[in-house]
Amino acid sequence: MDLLRLQQLLSGQGEIINGCDLSAEDAIDFVQTNFGEYSYCLVRDWTVLELTPCDEGYDALRSRGLEPVLIYARNVVLDSRERFNRGDWVAVMKNLDAITELLYGEGISMLGHNASDEEAIALAQRRFGHAPYCLVRQWIWIDLVMPPSLLEALEREARLPVMIYAHEVVMDSQGRLKPGDWVRTTPMVSFSDGFCFQTRNTAYFLLGPGTRKSAELATVVKVF
């Protein structure tokens, strides 16, 4: 998008939409009372952007129950997590692009176990018995990029800065996920035999080809 089109998008005419008419102080009180346990950001001078993503980007959004609509705001009033200062502008287009790149962009090829689904289920049953396990395909090995303080916290918990995202669940022993669902793991505890990715609660069998990528933790946690 060139600068002229960007200026027209952010400053041009559009349908008028009214937001909350509370003062900044009353809005802060309202949000803290009703949404205190959630992260929140109060903004003014905002624009609703209805996106026209590519097919893959649209599918990535809809598979998570999201719609291709974003907010651009010229004036942050308060951000509960202090990611933005008062008066900053905010938009989430960068996050959308990063998520699409993470899920569908290129990476380093990896190979998991080459067993069929039936063979892998039998192998997992013999190896883990009644312990939780999950067989996945079309998986992404994500090396997490995170602040040193969070990395140190992971290390204290004997966990490593790696997660798996899989486009396809083959079988989940606990019935939490259905075949064909997607899944994102918690951080890795151990990895063995070139295909067994262990978290605190579940062993994930990585089947067939996969991809290795790096991504900011803030991007990965938005894949929910």
C-alpha cells in the first residue's frame, strides 16, 4: 500500500460509528470493575478497518473464530499492560501479518515419524499406556523469542522456549481434541527420538513432515 492510499484509509471519510461516551476517568473505572482480570486498552479517535485478506489469511482467522476486522486508534488513553503510552497510536495489522506468516510462511523443513496413523496410535499406546498423548500432522516447531526475564522463568520451571503448533490432530488420547482440530502446545520439557515432544501434561507425536520457525512469544500466544 502506498502512502497516499494509507492516508486515505486512516483519515478519509467513512460510516460514522459511536463508541462509549464516558469520560476517560469513568471509562477506566468501568473497565477495571467489569474486566479487571483481563488485559484492556482504552482508545480514542479510532477507525474500524474491514480487511480483505488473502484466502490463507482468511482461513487462519475463521478457523479461530475471528473476523477480518481490526481497530486503528490514534490516541491510547490507557493500556493495562503498559505496552503503549498515553497518546500513542495502536493497530494490530502487524500481529495479523505475523500470525499468518507463522502459520503459513516458509521455514526449515523437519521430519517426524513416518508411521501411518494406525501404526502411530499403536506405538503411542504401547509407549504411554494411560498417560496423555496426542498425535499430530502438519506441525510447526516454534523457537520462541522472548524477553530474558521470561526465559529465566521458563528455565526455573525446567522448560524450554519451544512450542508446537499443528494444523491437524490425528488422535488425542484424552478426547480433548477431535481429529482434524488444530492445537498449540505449552512450552517443551523434553524432545526424544526425533518425534516425541513432551510438555508438562502431554506427549505429542510429530508425524510426517513439519517446519521449524522462530516467532515472538507475543505472536504465538495470539494463536489460541
